[in-house]
Amino acid sequence: MKVSKPRGTRDFLPEETARRRNVENIMRQVVTKWGYKEVITPTFEHLELFTLKSGEGVVGELYNFSDKGNRDMTLRPELTAPVMRMYVNEMQAMSRPLKLFYFENCFRYERPQKGRFREFWQFGVEVIGSNRADADAEIIALATNMIEAAGIKGDLHVGHLGIIRHILKDTEDEQKSKIMRLVDKKDDEGLDNYFEEINAPAELRRNLLELICLSGSDAIAKAREILGDIEEIDKFEELLTLLDAYEIDYNVDLSIARGLDYYTGMVFEIYAEGLGAQNQICGGGSYQLISLFGGGDVPSTGFGVGFDRIMEICEIQPPKENKVVIVATDDTRTDAIKVATKMRNELTVYIDIMKRNFKTQLSHANNIEADYAVIVGKKEIESGKLTVKNMQSGEQLQLAIEEAIQLIKSN
RNA sequence: GCCGGGGUAGGGUAGCGGUUAUCCUGUAGCCCUGUGGAGGCUACGAUCCGAGUUCGACUCUCGGUCCCGGCCCCA
């Protein structure tokens, strides 16, 4: 009986694994250069952690279970909440700002489709302790850097929830979130209908509709015309000035709402082409979650990158290293092992474990696309010189082991 | 949860209500235990699962499952 893998999961074969690890390391190098430290949290958490953050409704999307002690648990669906929990549990006395990142698998019970799996990988970054535009700008710049480093051209949209919330400050909560949702979906028709339904004031309608269309360099000025001088616009302007300093291309987009209530100000999303309906590769913003988990009133800002989506469109190939196959005969097998052991200090070395004959060993070397075959036979043992064969050109040289290593390394 | 398209050896495929289920490729071995890529030979290996219709189902019908794309959702 053949057992298949669970729905929405994937096996990664050697070639794909190497490609993923390579890009993962490239991204890791970028964040490390910015001074961020990697953390690891548990693969499963108490269910409560996520219902606190996102409401009871998320349970339907979770891989949750009760353990043998009857505790409600779940595989993590994301990593911002675990990292904030970790901060509250163990890091509150550390000097701020804290700059953390993670790269882990997450699990959601959803219908798989292009760029969406039940087990997927998230690369994320969080800054804890700063509510300044500087932190927001750094986070956006870092996200942009990482995506560029993966060889992807992203389309960055930056917004600020404070501005849209200012317009809606007298609207009741339920209506507010419904409006925000429609705005986020860019559903103009739905928005019109809903305004009609709740009989929204004409001024509010006009202001909101104008605001969410704003873009380009005069967006700030126009927002001021609509709303007057408010603190949120000042802060947003400061953010844009900093982004200019980082020399980042962005689109002002005040229609980004990102759903949930814990986002406090800056929000951004990055899109890429070639991904079908799931074209968002990165999203983030500033938020306040720590007090929800029993910590103080500590502001944070961060983002998550959908690593699997990055890999869908990323074309970076891992660096190739020379592959050496030792070819031996029956009576030189033990000598061949000694040669292989020595060469492995510096090279990637294969040796026959199938008791194959000389010819078939060489043939196998060819099949696995070895760069060099190193022949360790009776003649070589007697002369003390190995036969090194370049599998591409067919050229053969007699060399001492150190010379052989040097030659292969240098090509 | 909903809508559409799919599922034949490890990969790619052909076919038909009754075949020994086609071909390519792959893997292992041999021709050929001191020189690979070509060729020949041999072996391995498949009708997604279940029910129904039928004398007979890989083929038709239904249900499930998985894959692909989309909707909803998207922390």
C-alpha cells in the first residue's frame, strides 16, 4: 500500500531543497547585516494565543488538536503572535529596540491553490519597542532589500491606517471594520452600496473616496487638503521622507487596510507578477499586540515574507561545486577510501558502494555529472600518483593527492 | 465551504466495453572487472480508491480522494 503525503504539503527533492536553502541563506545574510537576530519558537502553541490575536473565527483555518492532557493546541499558523508571546514571557527586560527575525514553517487548514499550501514557510522580521517612523522606514527598507536580494522585482505599496481611521473616528466599530474591509478589497461598488445602506454622511463618503485614490508625490498635500493638519499625516510624511533617503520606490496607497484591529499606523504590502491570484509576497506594518498577551504597552513593527511564493518566481541557482568520483578496483578499495577521506577535507567526493566494476563506476560518474573522476587503481598505488580525469574534456593527468586537490579546487 | 479541469509504471505518454495494456525515458544487471557518454540483450515497474451498471469495466455512472486553476478567506 502506497502512502501519499498529506494534502497541501510538499516533498522537496535534492535540487529544489538546495535552491530553497540557498535563497533562504541569502535572505538570512541580508537581515543579519541589518543587525537582526534569529529566534525559534515552538511548532505548536496553545490555541488561545491565536484566538486572542485573530478571534475565534480563525479556528476553522487552524491545524488544532487536543493533546493527551486535554489541552487545546494548534500548529502555528504564523509567527508574529509566537514571537510577541516570547517577548512577553522572556524578553521584557532587554534593551530596546529588539530586532528579531525568524524563518519557519507554518500550517493553515486551507484549500490549496497556486502559491498557497497547508504547510508553508514564512520569513519574518519584527522590531519591538519603537513607534517611530524611523522603525517603520527601516522595516520597509529591509523588506525591500530582502526581496531584491532574492532577485525579485516587487511592487511596494505603503499606507497609513491612522489617516483612514481619522476619517472614520465617529463611525461605530462594526461599520468601521466593514468599511475597512471593503476599502482593502478595492470594492468601490460594494463600498457605495454600504454607504447607502448605513446612510453615511456625504462628507465622509467624499473624503474617504478621495483619500483612497491618492497616489504619487502630491498625495500628502492632497491628504492635508482633505483632512487638515493631523498628526498621522505628519508621521506618514516623515516616513516617506525616510524612504526617499533609503532610495526606495514606493506607491502611496491609503487603501491598504490589512484587516485586523491591532495594526496601528504604517501598513505596507509588496506584490509580484507570475503568481496568479496569490500575488502578495510580503506584508507588514506597525502594530500593538504585546498588551494583548499580558505585556506592557510596547509598540512593534514588522513584516512577513511568503517564502514559497518567492521561490515560485525566484530564478537564482545555488553555486555549483566540483563533484569528484573516486574510481577503484576490487583490490584497491581500501586505498580508495583513504584517498576519499583525505580529499573530503576540501572537496565533495563520491565513492562506489555498489561493488561495481571499473567501467561501471566511471559510467556512474558520468551519469551523476561528476566534474572529475579520480582513479585509484593498482598502477596509481604503485606509482604514488593518482589519475585525475576531467569528465568534460576527457583529459587525464597523473598527480600526487595534494596536486589533485589543488587542481580540482581551482577549476 | 463553493465552482471548473484533471488522475494509465519513478517521469512523460498511447489505447479500447473483451489486448499478454502501447511507446519513450528511468533504474538494476549483462554484452564489457583499467576508462564514461553510443548500441544490443534481460529484468523491474502502472490503469487513484470504493460502489454500481454489465457475461465482462482502465474504458460507462455515482461517491470519495489527490493534483491544477479560481471564488471565499487571507493573521
